[in-house]
Amino acid sequence: MFSNLQNLSLFLSGLALVLGIFCLWQIFGLNRLRKTFFMGSRGADLEEVIKILQQQSREQENHQAVLGQAIKHLQNDLSFSFQKMGVVRFNPFDDGGGNFSFCLALLDAHDSGIVLTSMYGREQNRIYTKKIENGGSDLKLTAEERQAVEQATSQNKIE
């Protein structure tokens, strides 16, 4: 029985020695990690890195909000630029010639703008403009001008 206790004692002593060495190895590894992540002089200070990343994230969010407002402003401004176009070529005179005359409708997203009419003749060329508001005009439109405005208003606005 004494030999069994002696063997058990040797076994437990060896096991304790192995566990002690393993614990020391883990402690040294943990210290190495601590120095790497938490000591500012030898490695990156993890807490400081996290603070810097949080600050950069806040700055990016603010920058994104500013850009979002700028995009909304630009979209609003763009709605008042010419986005739709209609062109009709025609011959206003019965005495021959070609379709050198035209009506050009230039409209914004609100179907407002101008219709430009150029009437080409052998002796002269005349150019007229008429204001378009919400797809219509205060002045009487010719058939060609109405057709150009209808072409333009039937288009989808640019987005």
C-alpha cells in the first residue's frame, strides 16, 4: 500500500509541476498580449485605438449628413433645370423647300420652360419663343408647338 501512495504522490507531483509550467507559460503569453495592446510605448494602446476609431466614425457620420443635405439641395436645384425636350421639324410654306423650320420645347421637371420656334424661309428666318408654365402657355400655340410640348411633357424627368 505504501508503494501505491508513493506512486500516487509522484504522479500528483509531476502533474502539479506540469500544470505549474503551463500556468507560467500562459502568464507570460498574457503579459506579452497586454504589452502589445495596452502599453502605449511598446505597442498600440488598444483603448486609444478604439477612441480614435469612435471619433473617426462620428466624423464620418457628420460628413455623411452634410453630404445628404447637399444632395437634397442639388436635387431641388436640378428640378428647375431643363430636363425634357421635344423637337418637331416642319415646312411652313406650301411652295416647296424642306423641313428646315422647327419647334423646340425645353422643359424642367415641373413642365415649365420655353418653346423655341424657328421659321425658315428663302428670304428670311424668324425665331419666336413662348413661355411654358405647367405644360401650357398664355399665348396661343401652333400645332407644331403643341406637338413639341407634348413630346417633352411625355418624357420622364431625369433622376
